[in-house]
Amino acid sequence: MPLRPSGSAKVARDPVHHPLFARCYARVSVRAETRMGMAGVRDRLLTGLAGRVIEIGAGNGLNFARYPNTVSEVVAIEPERRLRRLAVEAALRAEVPVDVVPGTAEALPVKSEAYDAAVISLVLCSVRDVTRALGEVRRVLRPGGVVRFFEHGRGGGRLMVLTQRTLDRTLWPALSGGCHLARDPVAALRDAGFELGPYRRVMMPENGPVLPSSYCVLGTAWRPEGTG
């Protein structure tokens, strides 16, 4: 007689599950390449990278086609199943080797000090624990390894910051795949022990309405040499 599953048995779920947001993001992000100037931002984010790279929160893989040929390997972490499937398709079209792997920023499924560079692009807004996620980035980078980041966060005057914080406490995270508007990525990187390099503020869209999500920063940081 065949065994029946226990009523208490649980079906394994992805740690991040936002299917409706994933569908919307996949469409909007492709349009943003030209309409919001994201293609140029991705070029500036990735230029000059070399060696082994880990990309955290790869989404639907729009960065993959823009990695320079000095990159020997990209391991791309993406927890959301639909976006990960799109990222796999993008990896097949990339000119550098890309391996798309399930996982979360707070528990990267890779060895310590294994990467020359880490790419963080529009992901710190949505991770559950920013401190733990950046601790993982520091763990997997070799000493002296570089972080390239493009993130949105807190910005504007007092009224805009109040709007961002109000949205974070109410509807925005539920509607936007766990995204938060009022986080400070530069301060988070500094607090996590990274050495900040050059960075600059960017408005997205570059020419258009100013939204609570418009305040972005593009820059570079390093894991200090000789540190754990």
C-alpha cells in the first residue's frame, strides 16, 4: 500500500517568492535600458572589472551582456525563481562565462575569499538584513577585492525623506518585492568595513519626474587588505 504524505509535511519554498513583482520587474527593467538610461549606468558599473566576479541579486541578468572580456567568470546569485530563469537565458547569450545560482545575499553559497570583485546592483534595498548581506560580501571577496555598486536610497529634502519612510512602513515593500526606499547604501558599506572609493549621485530617470525611488548612487568600494 503506497505511503501518503503526512499532513504536517511542508513543501520547500524559495526564500524569496515575489512572482507578480518579478513579472513586472522583468518588463520594466528592459524598457529602462533605453528610456531611463540604465544601459549607460550598467556600462559604467562594470567597466574595468577583471578576474572572478560574484554578482548578488542578478535579477533577470541584464548586466551579463555588459561584462568586459577581462572577466574570467561570473557567479550570479538570484533567489527569485522567475527572475533566475530569465537570468539563465541571459547567461547563455553572454560573452563571458556566467553561472546562475540560487541563494540569498545573507547566506552566499560560495567559498570565502574566492572572488576578485562583487557587483551589487539595485539589491540592498530589498535584502532582509543589510548588515549580514554586506558581511557575506566581505567574506567572499579576497583582501583588496573591489565592490561595484549601483543602488537607490534616501535622498531629497525633508519632505521627500519623510515620504520615503512613510512608504517603507506601509505599502511599498509589499508592492515592490520587499524594496525599501529610505535605506542609505553608502553608509551601510562604510559601516560594514569597506573602504569607499569614488562614487556619485545619479537621478533615475536622468531626465524626467523625480520619484521616491529616483535617488541613486553609483560607485566603488574595497575590502581592505589584510582584514578578515
